[in-house]
Amino acid sequence: MSEKSSTHPGAAGRASTAGQPTALRNVVLVGHSGSGKTTLVEALALASGAVNRAGRVEDGGCLSDYDEIEHRQQRSVQLSLVPVDWGGVKINILDTPGYADFVGELRAGLRAADAALFVVSAADGVAGATRMVWDECAAVGMPRALVVTHLEASRADFDEMTELCRTSFGGEDPDAVVPLYLPLYGTPGADGHSPVHGLIGLLTQRVFDYSSGERTERAPTEEELPQIEAARARLIEAVIAESEDESLMDRYLGGEEIDVKTLIGDLETAVARGTFHPVLAAAPAAEGSKQGLGTVELLELISGGFPTPAEREAPAVTSPDGAPRPALSCDPDGPLAAEVVKTSSDPYVGRISLVRVFSGTLRPDETVHVSGHGLEDRGHEDHDIDERVGALSTPFGKQQRPLSKAVAGDLACVAKLTRAETGDTLSGKDDPLLMEPWTMPDPLLPVAIQAHSKADEDKLSQGLARLVAEDPTMRLEHNQATHQVVLWCLGEAHVDVALERLRTRYGVQVDTVAHQVSLRETFGAPAAGRGRHVKQSGGHGQFAICEIEVEPLPGGSGIEFVDKVVGGAVPRQFIPSVEKGVRAQAERGVAAGHPLVDIRVTLRDGKAHSVDSSDAAFQTAGALALREAAGEVRIELLEPVSEVSVMVPDDFVGQVMSDLSGRRGRVVGTEQSGAGRTVVRAEVPEVEIDRYAVDLRSLSHGTGRFSRVHLRHEPMPPQLADKWREQAENGA
């Protein structure tokens, strides 16, 4: 913190802790798309001396958003790690995508970090989705700070943004969201907007001026002092209150002047405890400058005020069989426990795993145990296997800089772990562990795909397996009812990136096709049918006749087969053959090609021939009898119905309920879920919610979430069923 420039220990003071958890900080940047996170990362790297000019590394490549897909889409689509050094402290900056489709990358960043820096744009305000992530961090006590960007915008106002942050993020304690600095404004331009060219430190009462392109420090002028006093008093009271330093509060209220060093110590305590959330400002460096506005202040806040990995509680661990194990501590000499937070592929190196080490020390060329469990429903198989760790490195743009080891609290890239997937645990081969997984968003947007050519078909299975191994927010489904390969994603942008990665990384071209839901058929009324299969073509012929009655059953009953043949009209050995034929025809459907369910088939009579009757003949006769019976009555289409739970801010409840009703949904109840949020529960046909993940985001401005659980199949309205059959007959 620049507030403590006179007391910052510097590189010499940190030397003794180099390579230890106390010399590490892991911070994740959070904010909506376009808030300026990636630009801020580049500015911090420049201010720290990690790069020679904004956004560039030694080979001239881009520091962040270097993936070709990110270049083409002009936005971040994946988690990026940028390590910088500040005063002997290694700061691992995790840059996350701001677009909702890539929230899985954000969750991975939150898992790997020990504190969060929320980036809000003075030009755009605070997005609802950002508030939701703030609440998630608050629930686990993660330390947070806020940085305001885009102060150069004509409508930007730091004071208004600070007040908005107080109301948006303060919750029950808005006084815990307080500026640490005030902006120093320059002469207004032609548009009347005053540019920010410096910051006033409220604790130190010093001015940090960036107008010359270099950060300079001076005392405030007589005109600047009055604007400091009231803001400084609010800051001091908040710091003392949130640090719970009661003796210091008594001294302060008694009129005693508190020295800056003591205040800074309480500030660090309050920030690290996650109860105080300072607001700062930042801007990228101007052309030719070495430091952007507020970048030094941010680096010092992170290095001095954010917690070390040793101060954060590690995830719970068990043995691979589920037996509880003692809690982990951030000790380089402890048992090895690390987690794969991201998996990517390099065309030259192969699979690269970004790993957060929670305990022990990870070294190159050692053998570790890889445990992966709990994601079977997303196409990931359980696995327990020993693998040899390849080279360790730390990413910097497209570069991979070698590491000799990764101690507890650090992040590193591991090459050539062939089985390890995102979310897997790495531990000692003689002492295997399994970490409690982090919460993954459910992929609820289906896209059905098929190989573009025969050559693509040969590579499709392997390409899809590698794709879902990298991204646990994606689910792969081989639907046995519709015979479709379905990728379940988080949104349309997620789909676009997945298909492009299939094409560019794995050389698999696919086509998207209409997604089909699993419809069923059933009899609308009782009916009877006669199956006659009689053929004579020389030698043994084929002879089988059976008569059946069919009646509908309640939903979920399946198919019942009842034998009521008397007098041996159908020999006993051929009755199972009739049932087999009936069930085979039911699986193929009798009207629109969907499986037939919820019926009772009663075999009443039949005929057989002593020579020409056979198992195959009676199977055919059973199928023919069912088809004839189906021709006598209306066959109803059954559609799947899901219970949908939608959580939205209270302001959107009416719109959500109206929208669900328009999808033939039946609202079954609502309930409060925390302050200002409501859960709406409804039963909705699945054909109506194929794209609900996209539609709800639009309806709720990105603040809504939903889950779905299959309930049952129920009759589709006749007019809709007729339309569905017509489309099936026309091949639509």
C-alpha cells in the first residue's frame, strides 16, 4: 500500500521468506466483461517491472488474452495466470473472463486464490452478476477489495461509484466499503470532464501525482486539505471498527492522534479478515510511462494487506475411498496435496495442468497419485492412478518459465499429466488424498453435434473426451433414446468456443443439428390387435398367429405383458417369443418412432403349426399384433417434464413467472432465498426450455440462475402432438 510507503519492508526485508508461503499472494480479478480486468493486469505487470511495455513480454507477445480464440472473439474466454514480484513478494494474479458463459473459469480462479479484487467500471456501473459473485465470496469469508476503472470516461464520477459500491456490496455494513484514496483531478477539458491524474492517500495525507508519467509524492496543498478531513475520519473509524481493535477505538474517540503505522496495521488486519473492503482507483499507463495511475497502490495493498496462503483454510480432504483425513496446513514440508484448477492443451507440449499446491512441495520428475471423482455425470470417469510429473513452469503470456519446485501456496503448470483433469487431486503415491470439489455451475444449454465427415467421425470420440477433460462445466451425453451426441454448455459463447477448440486443437470438424428431447408414445384407449405371420417359400415355412389386447396404464408403469392363453393355442415355448416381439416393437414405436410405454399387453389367443412355427415367427407376429392394435386408437405423445427452480432478484419474479407460463409451465411455489432474491419453482415441458439458459440471462440481465430435474413424461396437447408428428413425417 502506498499508505505505508515509509514502512513497506521492500525486497531486503522479504529475502528471508523467499520461496515460503508467507512470500506469496494469490489474487483473482473479478468483474463483468469490459470492466478492464485484462488491461489492469497488464498495467500491474508494467508497474512491477515484469514487462517492458504495456501488455508485452520479452518476445513481443501479448501478456494476457494470448489464445487465438481470444484474439478472434476480442474477449477473455479462459483463466490466465500472470505472476509478478513486488518487494520480494510473488503475486500470482489470476485474470478471469467476465462473460457469464465462462463462469467455470471464474470459479476455478476463486478456488486457486486467497483474495479477490473486484474491478468495476466507472462508465458502466456494477453488473448484477458481479454482485452475485461478491455474495459467494462473502459466504466463504474471502477478503475483497474494489478498484474503479475507466475514470477517463466523460460520465465517470469516482464519488458516485464509491456510493454505488457501498450500496451494492456493503450489505448490512455499508461503512465497511470505504475509499482508501481520493482522486486528484486536473483541469477540466472541453467536454467539462476533469481527468484524474493523481491520488490522495487518506491515512498518510500524502499526494501521489502521476501527471508527469512518473509517480511522485508530495504534501497536500491548502486547497486539498479540506477534502481529506471528512473522508479520512470515515476511513479511520471503519478500519478500527472492522479490525475490532477496541482499545484503539477508545483512544481515537478520546481525541488521541493515532500514528499512521498503527492505522496501517489495523487496515491490513481488517482486509485480511475479509471484513473491510477498501475502494481504490486505477488506470493504464500513458504511452512512454512506467506506471499507471493507482498501480503501485494496488500492488502494495495486495502484498501488504491481502492474506498469505498460510492464513487461508485449505479445502477438506479424504482418502480416495471417502475416509476423512486431518485438515491440511500450508506447510512446504507437509504431505503433498495439490489440485488441478485448469487443464489446457498445447500443440507442441501436449496437456498442461495448472495446479494450486495447498500442502507439501511439488517437484519435477516425481511420481504422484492422481485422484478424480464426482463428475461421472459430466462424462468424466472416476480414476485413481499414479503418474510421473513432467517439467514444472510458471506461465507468462505464451512463455513457460521453468520452476525448480512449487511450494505450498504457489501455483505452477505441470506438463504431460496424461490422465489428470480439471478438479483432480495430486498427492503422494504412498499417501493418496482426495480434495473436496468446488462448486461447478450446471451446463444447461444442449447442442447436438455430428461429425462432418468420415475422417472426423474417427477422431470425434477422442476429441470430445479431451474437450470435457479440460472443462468440467461441460457435460457430454450420448443419448440412447434419440441416438444423439449432445454437448451441454453454459451458453452460446461457450458453445462457440467448444466447437472452435474441437476444430483448431483436435482437428475435428462437427456440424450442429436440432436437439431432440426424449418423447414417448402410449395408447389413448384400449385396443385389440391380431398378428398373422404366415409364409411358405419352400422347405420350412413361417407360421405364427397371435391375438392381443392392449390397455393404457398410469404414467411410469412401463410395459406389462400378461399371458391368458387357454387350451395351448400358443405353445408355452413361444409365449416368451410373443413378448419379445411386442417389446421390440414398443421400443421402435408405433406412430412417430418414439418408444411405447405405460401399457398392459394381454395375449389372449393364437395359432401355431407343428412344423413351421418358430421363435422368430412368433416374435414377428407379436410385433404385427401391436402395430395393428395401435392403428385402431389414438396414440398419445408423451413429453418429458422437468421441475425448474429459478432464482432471481425480487424485481424479476413477475417477469419470470409470466415467461414460464408462456412455456406451458405450471408454477408450483415461490420462496425467499436470502435478501432480495426469490426462488420460483415450476413444472415445465422440456421441449420449452431447450434455450432457457440463454433466455433467462436476457430476461434477468444476467442475474438469474436455474436448475432442472426430470420429473416424468406426460401427454402432450393434441394440437402440438399433431404438429410434432407432421414435422417427423416431413423429416423436419
